[in-house]
Amino acid sequence: MIKTVVIPQHHQFVLNIPPDYVGRKIEILVYALDEIQEERKDAPKKSLSEYCGILSESEYQSLNAHIKQTRAEWDRRI
């Protein structure tokens, strides 16, 4: 994977694709980083009560089991 941040000087940008990516499906994203930061600042803060009822009982049980397993991994000796 290749990830970089650039400041374009013109409305065109030439991109060289690595040889091992040729013929493969790749994703190219173009967005302004300051737009992302503005969206985060403008996003309203949500409380936990707003998520009440979103998960079904089986989804809740599955998520809860995953959380317990993950927390148990924090306590193990490495």
C-alpha cells in the first residue's frame, strides 16, 4: 500500500502506478484534509442513549462477547 499527502500546484496530477499494481483493482481517493477536519468539528456530539435499540438481542450478545474477549486479551502477559 502506498499513502502520501501532497499539495498540488496545478489542476492535474500525474500518478505512477507500481508495476505490481498494474492489472489489479486499485482505489484512488482525492479529498482535501481540511474538509475532513471541518466535518469532524461540525459533527454533533451523540450520547449513548441515542443508540438505544439499534442492535438486536443477538447482535448485542455477539458484540458483548467480542468486547469481553478483547478486554481479556489486554490483561494477558505478553
